[in-house]
Amino acid sequence: MLSFLLKVMEYRGEEGRGMNLVVLHQGSGAVMATGTYDVWASTSESEAMRLMVETISDGRILCFLSKVLLQFFLQCGCYII
């Protein structure tokens, strides 16, 4: 699952520094939306991420990813639940 989420972000050209968001449909698992927010460098990015989350339909699955941490977990064989 982790490698799939990273591939989604890379395919869309959206993976980057900060928090990466992937929104999945709760029934099918289809990717509904993605976004990248550099919340450490900018308060406006934090606000943009908050606004994005507020617009997501109830029941959707939200996956928040930090690319640096995600790559570490993939390399060490760790799993996040």
C-alpha cells in the first residue's frame, strides 16, 4: 500500500517536500484527489491543506504521507497501519 501511494504521487508529479495527501474512495479504493503541502515552510500551505481536507466528502479515506518518512519505511520493510 505504501509503495502504491508513493507511485500515485510520483505519477501525478505531486510528490514533494512536506505532507502529501492522497484521497481514496471508501468503496473502490480509487484515487479521488491528491495534493502536496509544504506545511513546514509556509503557513499558507497549512491553510491550503486544511481547506482541501474540509472539502472532501464524508467517508473518504485520507492518506497523509511525508515522502522522507515513506521512503524510510519502504527501505526498512516497516509497515504503517
